[in-house]
Amino acid sequence: MRPVTERDIRASFVNCTKGEAKRLAVPRDLATRPWDDLDFLGWRDPASPERAYLVAESGDGFVAVALRQAAPHAGHVRRSMCSLCLTMHTGDGVCLMTARRAGRNGQQGNSVGAYICTDLACSLYLRGKKEAAPGARLHESLTLEEQIARTTVNLTAFLSKVVG
């Protein structure tokens, strides 16, 4: 991913108002992010842990979406798989993230959801830069480039549901 600025981020949100985009917490460490290892930028809101944000390249620009973590289910420890990078996590390592749809659909209360790594570090898990629990990354015959392409396709499909 190419580096993104705070201004780029705030201007690229598709599912919140300009006022909401202006007020949301943007990471302060944008200059030090490992951009070459990222397929998208994702972060949690430090003031409101149930909120998260995701920015991805789209054509010549960026598309950003505001996400909300669904309430966790109490109960037994389970393994879940991220629908973007296909990394397995135990416990709360994967959560259902919902995004209000853009435009009129979002104004009517429609949303879409996906099970995503809770820390939004999919790109780093794929590249082995961040470790999940043992067995989190299943052995695959796909090359790293093919896994990255699959993750990008999965992300694009999710974002198209938000925008569409």
C-alpha cells in the first residue's frame, strides 16, 4: 500500500458524514507504518474500542470505512477464521465487524459485516511479520503473492458491499 496522510484518510470515508470523519481518531504513527507490508490500513479507536477503521487503495485514491465490532458472545473458547486473510484465531482474535452502507442504504440503517482479525493486522499475519497462535496460518500451496491477491480480492468484495 502506498503511504496515506491524515488528510487522505479523512477525505476518503464513504460511510460516515464529513463531521464524523473530521472527529474520528486517526493514528499518529502514519509516518512509521510498514507501508510496503500493508495491503490496507486498519486501526481501532483508542477512545472507543468497539469502533475500528479501514482504509484501502481504490483506483487513484483511497476508500475508507468506519466499522463497529459486534458484541462478543460469552461462552466457550472457539477458533474463528478471518474472512479477509484466512488466519485462524482463538478467543476474541476474530470478531464480526459491521459497516454502515454508504449513501441512502446506510441512511436507512442497512449495514454489512465480515469476520475480521480483531487487531486488523491481516497483512502482517500473511507476511509472517506478526504471529498469531500456533496453527493460525494453515500451510497452503499458494505463494505469498497469491495469498496477498486473495486477501485483496476478499477486501475489495467487502468494500464493494459497503459502497454498493
